[in-house]
Amino acid sequence: MKSAHLLQAQREGRKGSEGPPRTHKVHFLFLLLSGASEIALRPGSGITLVIQPRTPALPGKPCYILTSKRRDTTLAIRSGERAAFTFSCQNPESHFVMEIQKSVDCVSGPCPFGEVQLEPSTSVLPALNRTFVWDVKAHKSIGLELHFSRPRLRQIGPGEACPDGVTHSISGRINTAEVKIGTFCSNGTVSRIKMQEGVKVALHLPWFHPRNFSGFSIANHTAIKRLCIVECVFEGEGTATLMSANYPEGFPEDELMTWQFLVPPHMRSSVSFLSFNVSNCEKKEERVEYYIPGSTTNPEVFKLEDQQPGNMAGTFNLSLQGCDQDAQSPGILRLRFQVLVQHPQTESNKTYVVDLSNEQTMSLTIEPRPVKHGRKFVPGCFVCLESRTCSANVTLTPGSKHRISFLCDNLTRLWMNAEKTLSCLDPRYCQRKSYRLQVPSDILQLPVQLHDFSWKLLVPKDRLSLALVPAQKLQQHTHERACSTSFSYLLASAVPGQDLYFGSFCPGGAIEHIQVKQNVSVTLRTFSPGFQKDASRQVLNVSFIPFFKEESIFTVTPDAKSKVYLRTPNWDRGLPSLSSVSWNISVPSNQVACLTLVKERMGVVCQTGRAFMIIQEQQTRAKEIFSLEEVLPEPRVRRRSFWVNVSNCSPASGKQLDLLFWVALTPRTMDLTTVISAAVVGGAFLLLALGLIICFVKRKKKKNKGLAVGVYNGNANTQMPRLPKFQKERKDNDSHVYAVIDDTMVYGHLLQDASGSFLQPEVDTYRPFQGLMGDCPPPTPAVCSRTPTSKLASDYPPPPMPSESEGEPYTFSQPTKEAVGSGHADIPLLDTQGPTELVE
Ligand SMILES: *[C@@H]1O[C@H](CO)[C@@H](O)[C@H](O)[C@H]1NC(C)=O
Ligand SMILES: *[C@@H]1O[C@H](CO)[C@@H](O)[C@H](O)[C@H]1NC(C)=O
Ligand SMILES: *[C@@H]1O[C@H](CO)[C@@H](O)[C@H](O)[C@H]1NC(C)=O
Ligand SMILES: *[C@@H]1O[C@H](CO)[C@@H](O)[C@H](O)[C@H]1NC(C)=O
Ligand SMILES: *[C@@H]1O[C@H](CO)[C@@H](O)[C@H](O)[C@H]1NC(C)=O
Ligand SMILES: *[C@@H]1O[C@H](CO)[C@@H](O)[C@H](O)[C@H]1NC(C)=O
Ligand SMILES: *[C@@H]1O[C@H](CO)[C@@H](O)[C@H](O)[C@H]1NC(C)=O
Ligand SMILES: *[C@@H]1O[C@H](CO)[C@@H](O)[C@H](O)[C@H]1NC(C)=O
Ligand SMILES: *[C@@H]1O[C@H](CO)[C@@H](O)[C@H](O)[C@H]1NC(C)=O
Ligand SMILES: *[C@@H]1O[C@H](CO)[C@@H](O)[C@H](O)[C@H]1NC(C)=O
Ligand SMILES: *[C@@H]1O[C@H](CO)[C@@H](O)[C@H](O)[C@H]1NC(C)=O
């Protein structure tokens, strides 16, 4: 059955035969058979054309090739020869096949690289199945690259056929042995095949196929140092099935073959092994190795038995490495595998817009969570910008709008960290201004957990300080009362060289605001995916306020429900030397507060200076001062809002100042009778103790009503035991009260002002409550005796009262220098000068 192609070819064949002059007889014969061809091969072309019977031969009536001279079943035409022929039958395509071989010698001369032409042109060839074979010989070290322009190739396995009958069979050479790389149809992904030492390409065109081009070019390449590299290009979704060399026969011993897959970054690939066999290795191991962009453990090595990787984003490559086989029983290494390229299966191919175009100082990094994977394979997990460039670690820079998508099997493998800087360059402009620290919604909408959002708050040195006011009061994270919220604020100094961590604070506590002296970083750290829900609670306002000298000031308004645990900055590493921290603790008028120090941590030893704590009632300004190396305040009930000011010395190494205390409220009425009874007992001790006190007090005239200062620092309306009353002069700078007590008990020297001059202290005596140890007197169960858990109970063994403190007076001292309520005028607790003994 002759197709139109055949007729066309026959017509062309006839035309060709009309060219050169010939004998009438031959001419007549050709016309008679109406199928004549004439083929001329140019000299030096290296081409041999052979027409031979198909194998197995078609049974039945034989067909012959007729030339002017003879009748034959094969015909060979070599370079420089010319032949005219026709066939004795109507259907030569069923009897004969044609092979056109071209040897390309790159060993003895330069290689003719470039587009490979079909030579002779298919238009002059008779309509027979034809196989063009290019046999390129090159030096062992020369790489050769076959480049297939579209259509690209698709590998087929043994027994498979191509729909159009056009195949490329490619083989290489190891020494003298031929190695089959594969057979390919014209509809696939293979774009390049790189070989070394020579290559043979056979293009099979069925007799009816009009294709008149080879479809590939040859180029030289640096040595590839392996059997071959097969490159596949995917432009969209698709699959490719590929086989090891010589498949289904064994892969050559101890060889290496690589497949490169060029895949758009927003697509994902998975590899599955359809069938394989492994040989008996004597040395080395048969394995596959992957290079996956973004993987930190490249190459990823797998056994053929292993589950192969999936969900790889973008381009990757895969190598098959053979082994030294056992000579007796080599076995067989072979592999047929499939690469599937598709869009990400989950909705994570969604595009998210993160608009940082109005930001100048904010950047966002999306990166892999630091986890140990061991040698276990982990598929790629990537962030793609504009769906084009994907990488494992992406930083979005301020000033532009970013479109991102994720290529990741499991987005919990990623997290985000953001940083934003807010700086005040001109104090005149930003003083009293306030900014909201809030994670932008563009970031909250991303399907990746926000780990840290850090705000760096920068102020001019010694000019401004910062006030942080949360939308919701904060709790300080302590061991005793741990934060369990989905996020916390971590507060740390941002002054270069200053290693100061204020602590971790979460919503739901008593801290109303936090003021910090200078540059600080506020980091919102999330602890659970539940943060998305709680996100609305994360608002912190920052304002620039006049400079003050404490490292930080915490404003605490406890509520009656729970104890408030507070601790000094740099917990566990010690408050930085010579720095001060204050807590402004509010006591509502219908409540009393109990302040209790947890003493186990205490153990500061000063090298220079003194570490002390001042507890000052805000209204009366009455203060108690404790040298923390020597004595700690006992638990006490306080009826008015008070300051707890702590100031560190320069401690000896390993003897740091760490202070933990708690404050609890209890209703005022409830404790009154117990207060009184306890106070009477305490008062008796005090009166007794008074006899031991040698105290010279120089008093000024009272301006305010004199205040009873003593055990309870109580105010007038409670029935306090009669204590010696000392005047608190505040309005009068030259008020001076000298006390000569035990020489170690004088703390006035610590209260130097910045100019180094002495403040003149008023000195009162203070005797600690000596009844119930470790608890607030009176022991109102609601406040002081209660411990939240049994564990905590064990945390607080009743501190033993040192016996020598019996009757030991503690001093109360009060700088007479005017202290103005607004923070900036406050006196620094500590000056960096060394200790000076107070001398009269
Ligand atoms: C010619 O090629 C076609 C397609 O490859 C094949 O089916 C046919 O058997 C071939 N004919 C001969 C005579 O080999
Ligand atoms: C090539 O492959 C595609 C998809 O695999 C198919 O739709 C198309 O028909 C194929 N074309 C030929 C000529 O085989
Ligand atoms: C192949 O055939 C097409 C038309 O069928 C023609 O345009 C083209 O020039 C031919 N190419 C060669 C190399 O003969
Ligand atoms: C390819 O061959 C040319 C000329 O023979 C040579 O100049 C070039 O360096 C070769 N390129 C490679 C990649 O080997
Ligand atoms: C190849 O492996 C298959 C199982 O994967 C096995 O059934 C078959 O016998 C093996 N063939 C050879 C030649 O080892
Ligand atoms: C495989 O990929 C890696 C990383 O992209 C690359 O360094 C290496 O050259 C590639 N190997 C081959 C044979 O393509
Ligand atoms: C996301 O993936 C789905 C499923 O593969 C696909 O239908 C959809 O077009 C993809 N969307 C985008 C934006 O790529
Ligand atoms: C991601 O990049 C940032 C910035 O280059 C770098 O600080 C961070 O360590 C990187 N993270 C990982 C997991 O590589
Ligand atoms: C705080 O940061 C600002 C801006 O970088 C800088 O000028 C200032 O000196 C810093 N303050 C301290 C105490 O380092
Ligand atoms: C102390 O805290 C209370 C309650 O927040 C507040 O009213 C008062 O102004 C604060 N005192 C100072 C000196 O900041
Ligand atoms: C305690 O600190 C606060 C805040 O810095 C300050 O206003 C107050 O005067 C200090 N009290 C003493 C006794 O230094």
C-alpha cells in the first residue's frame, strides 16, 4: 500500500534519474519500473549508504535492487560514488532497509561541530526505512555534547515504539565496547546528552516519514569524567522515564552516569524508581547521589532500595554510581526511574504579598528552623520570590513589595525573623512622641511561624530614654511563675558591648510599663502557632522620654489575685556592675502589699562599692536601705505605693547580684486585727531593741507631720507600736541627721550625688520584724503564707534568722536632697566612684 509520501518520493526519484545522461535501455527500464533513484555521495564525506534486505527477510516472492549492470539484494554506495537503481517490486519498503553511515573523525582532525545535516538529502533517497548513523570518534578526554532542539527526546524502554516511528538511538564507547545510552522518541524532555570518547547516534526514519532534518547538533565540551550526562528540561508539569545505560542489560561496571533536571523553581519534582537491580559488589557500593539546591548535605546519597526524594524545588541532578563487581557472580545493576514534575500539591503555591515599600528599616528573613536532620533525607523547602528564584533562606528588604510563595512539604520547617529599627535622631523632634510596636498584618498572614520580631529602639546617648507601654500588662517570666502565653517580649540592651538582658515579659501580669535608659531591642518571640490568634494582644507603645540613669524602671500594679514575681535584669549572670534598677510598685488604697525576697539566689560579694536596696514609700518618702552583702529585707506589709531600688556594686567574679522578689496584695480590712496583734508582738521586740541603739539624731523642725517609721512603715491610721519618730525632711536641703551606729550599718556614703558631695542622710533605726520568718507579718494566709504549689513551697524554706541579728539595728537613711517625682531629676542610686566612708 503506497502512501502519498511514497508516491512523492517516487516522483522525486524519477526526477533525479532524469539528470545525468545514460543509455536508453537503462533509462527505459527505470521509467518502466517507475521507481528509479540516483544517489551521489561527495568524496571525503565519510558516508557509506547501504541498502539491504530487512531482517528477517520478508517471506514470499523476493525483491531485487536493479542497477544498470546487475540485479542484487544489497547495494553499497561509498563516499565519492554515484549509483542509480530501482527495485524489482512494487513495495521495496517492505523488503529493504537503508542505512546511511557517516564516520566523523575527531581524533586525526578537527571535528565538524554544529548542526548535523541529513546527508544525502532525504529528498533523493528511495522510500525505504532509513537509518542515519553518525559515528563520532574522539579522544578519551574530549567531551561531546549532543544538543537536541525541539522536539526534545523521550526515552523508551525495550519493546516500546514511538508513535511516529522516528527514533534516536544513542550509544557511547568505553574503550572498545559499545554502551547503549538509550533509544528516544521525538517527544520528550531530553535536551542534551554529553558523552566522552565518542558517540554514535542512529536516527531511524520510517519510509513514509517526511522528516528531512536530524534535529541535533554536536559540540565539544570539557571532559565530563563519567560515562554520560543526560539533561532533561521541564517547562511545566510533566514526567520523564529514564533508564540506566545498557538497560535492560547491566550498567557497565564501576561507571558513573548523571541525569540533570532543569526544572522551573516554582515546580516540584519527585523521583521514583520503577524497577532496579543491584549487582554483587566487591568494592565500593552502588548508590545514587542527588545534588539538590538549597540542601545543606549535598550530595544526598541513597541506596537504590531507599525511598527516593520528592518535593524538590527547581533544578537538581541525580547520579548512578556502579561498583567493582564480583567477577564470579557479577549480578546486574540496572535502573528505570521516573521523575514527576508538578505544581506544588498543597495550597502553598499561593502567592503572598509582603509590602515593605513604606518601610525603611524593616527586613524579614524566612529561613529553615535550625534542626538536626542527621543523614535522613529531607526534601527541599523553599521560599520563592516572584515564583522565580527560590531559596532556602530569603531576606525581604525594605522599600519594595515582595511576592512570595512557598515550595515546601511542611511549612513548619521554616520560620521568620524580622527586624525593624526605630531611631530618634533629634531629641527635639521625638521627645514624648510615641510609636506602636506591632507586627504588620502582611507578616501575620504568612503561613510560616513568626519566630522573632525585633525592634531596635535607638536614642541619642544621654539625651533620651525609652518608655514601653504594653496594651496589656506584662508578666515577667520567672522560674516560679513561668510565662505560658503564645508570645513574649524579650528585652535586651542594644548598646554595643553592653551585655544586658532585662528579661522576658508576656501579657497577663502586673507590669504596666517598662522604662529603659538607652538603646534597647524589644523582641517579640512567639512560642506556638496559637500566636496568630493572640496577635491582637501584641501591641506595645514606645515613647521617647527624658533621660534617666537607672538601667530600667518597672512600673508594677499588682492585682489582688496573684503574686507578682520580679527579678533583676541579667538574671543568673548578675546585674551589671554599678548599675541600678527600680520598681515602682503601686498599692491600691484598699489593699496592703507584702514584699518578700527570695533569698536563695543572694550571694553578692562586692569588690568595690556596695550593693544595696532601697525601699522607699512614695508618699512619705520614708526609706529603708539594705546593704545586700550583709542583710536582706524581711517580708513586710506595705500600705502605700513604694519604690524598690536596687543598685549594684562592682561584684567579685562569680559572686553576682541576682535578686528575686515577689509582691502580693491582700485586702486592707482583712489583715487589720492580725496586723495589730503581730505588730504588738513585733513592737515589744522593737522597744526592747531600742535600748541597744545608740543614736544621735539632729532634728529639724517638722514641715510635714512627723512620720512613724518602723517595722511596718505604717501610716498614722493604723495602730502601730510606738516607735521612735524621726523627722523626714524633704524640702530642706540642709536638713541633716547624723547617726552614729554600728560602723558597718551606715550607708550614707553610698548616697553620694553625681558631683561626689555627700548627701546628708537622716538616719532612722530599723529593726526587722522578728516573729514569723520568711513571711510577711502579719501572716495573713491570703498573702504571705500561701505558696502556689508544693514545689514552690520547697523553694522557700523559712530563712533562718541569724541569731546575731537579734537586736541588731538596721539603719534607715534618707538623702535629704530633693527628689522630684518625674524620673529625669532623680538621683542616681549609685555613682561609679568607690565607697567612701561617711565621716563626720
Ligand atoms: C520501517 O519502520 C517502521 C517504523 O519504525 C517499522 O514498523 C517497519 O517494520 C520498518 N520496516 C522494515 C522493513 O523494517
Ligand atoms: C507528545 O506528548 C504529549 C504529552 O505527552 C502529547 O500530548 C502529544 O500528543 C505527543 N505528541 C506526539 C507526536 O507524540
Ligand atoms: C525540509 O523540508 C521543508 C519542507 O518540507 C523545507 O522547507 C526545508 O528546507 C527542508 N530542509 C532540508 C534540510 O531539506
Ligand atoms: C572545542 O574545540 C575548539 C576547537 O577545537 C577549542 O578551541 C575549544 O576550546 C573546545 N572547547 C571545549 C569546551 O573543549
Ligand atoms: C531484579 O530485581 C527484581 C526485583 O526487584 C527481581 O525479581 C529480579 O529477579 C532481579 N533480576 C535479576 C537479573 O537479578
Ligand atoms: C550537579 O549539581 C551540582 C549542584 O548544582 C553541580 O555542582 C554539579 O556540577 C552537577 N553535576 C552534574 C554532573 O551536572
Ligand atoms: C497551585 O497548585 C494547584 C494544584 O497543582 C494548581 O491547580 C494551581 O494552578 C496552582 N496555583 C498557582 C498560583 O500556581
Ligand atoms: C539566612 O540568612 C541570614 C542573612 O543572610 C543569616 O543571618 C542566617 O543565618 C541564614 N539562616 C540560615 C538557616 O542559613
Ligand atoms: C544608641 O544608638 C544611637 C544611634 O545608633 C547612637 O547614636 C547612640 O550612641 C547609642 N547609644 C549608646 C549608649 O550607645
Ligand atoms: C508609679 O506608678 C504609679 C502607678 O502606675 C503611677 O501613678 C506613678 O506616677 C508612678 N510613679 C512614678 C514616679 O513614675
Ligand atoms: C528610687 O528610684 C526611683 C525611680 O528611679 C526614684 O524616683 C526614687 O527617688 C528612688 N528612691 C531613692 C531612695 O533613691
